[in-house]
Amino acid sequence: EVQLVESGGGLVQPGGSLRLSCATSGFTFSTSAMGWVRQVPGKALERVSAITSGGAGLRYADSVKGRFTISRDNAKNTLYLQMNSLKPEDTGIYFCIKGIANWGQGTQVTVSS
């Protein structure tokens, strides 16, 4: 059974940073492309970032380019999202995803002063 468990969300002031983690199990992480999506209140689901299995291929939404960095540790079966220079509009629930069918439970990120 595929399991994706996000952590690292929380409340942060504008300009601050958070690092999200996604611990995975139940599949071969090292051969799987992974990604992060977010659900912002009142807006459509947004694909934030994606990474290829080996980590060489990275993609980012225009809204987070230059501020967010996706990475992975294949030895630990863990996906990360480093979020810097956070803005109030980054507030939302962040989900770790594998393909289109496998999602974690999400972690809440709130950017507010």
C-alpha cells in the first residue's frame, strides 16, 4: 500500500521559511517521480513542483520559482519542499503526490503576521 505522510507545515510570518517533508512507503521511491500540489482557499488546485526519480529534472509553478526548492533523499524514501520568502498567498494545504492517484493527507501552511 502506497503511503505518503507529510509534515513540517505550520504558521509562519511573511518572509519566513518552512521545510516540508514527505515520508513514503509501499512503493519503490527511487524510481518514482514525485511532486507537491497545494490547495489554496478559493482557488483551484495548483501543482507547485515536481521532481524526477533521480532528482535531475525539476519543475516549478511560476508563482513559487526562485523561492521554493524541491529535493529528495532516495536513501530515506523522503521528499522535501524548502519554502523561503513565504507570502500570505502561499497559505494552503500542501500535498505530496505520486502520479495522479496517490496523495498524502496534506499539511497546513499558514503565512500570516
